[in-house]
Amino acid sequence: MKRPIVVRNVNRTNNSTRAIIHQVEVNMYYKSHIERIRINVYDLGKTDIILEMLWLQAHNPEINWKIKEVKITRCLPLYGRNIKLKEKKKERKKERLAKAKKHERCQKIPGPRKLLQEVH
């Protein structure tokens, strides 16, 4: 990082690490969602990660606080990939290739005119 970012805790006290001096790019996986994300590295104590407001606004997750469930179903393709959608695209591609191969085989089979020419 070019300049350290001073970190304060929620209660406005200084964080034990004082400043963020490192960032890393990681693959973030959550259920069927995957994306490449850049995160700041610093001591969060018992907390694993804090998602910033910009990320939350972009992904607009469905949160059910009663059953403690989070669904990421509304994010734009720019921000992440839904693995199920990716799998469907692969299936469609395989289907298109199979159709193309079948069509290619059909073209190789001689038509009735060619068969008649071979007989005469």
C-alpha cells in the first residue's frame, strides 16, 4: 500500500494493529458465489472478516436474521460469479458442441443424388 490506513474499532478506540499496511487479493467463496476480492489485512480479534458498505450495496445480500442465513443471489456479474450459472453455461456450450458435431456427421453422409451417381 502506498499509505497506511489508520484503523479505529467500533467504539472509536485505536485498533491494536494501529494501521493497515497490507492488502491481498483472494478468491472469496460463499455457497454458490465466487469472486476475486482485494482485502485489507489487520487484526480483527475473533472476527474473520468485515465487509464494507460498497461491497454490501453491490451484492445486496438477502439476510434472514432469525435463522442466521445469508443468500447472495442479487449481485451483478461484474462483482462475482454464481457457480450454478457458470455450470449452466458449460452445459449449454456442451450441448451446442454436440449439436454441431451431429450436424457435421449429417453432412458427411452422402445424399440421395450422390448415392444414385455411385450406382450408375
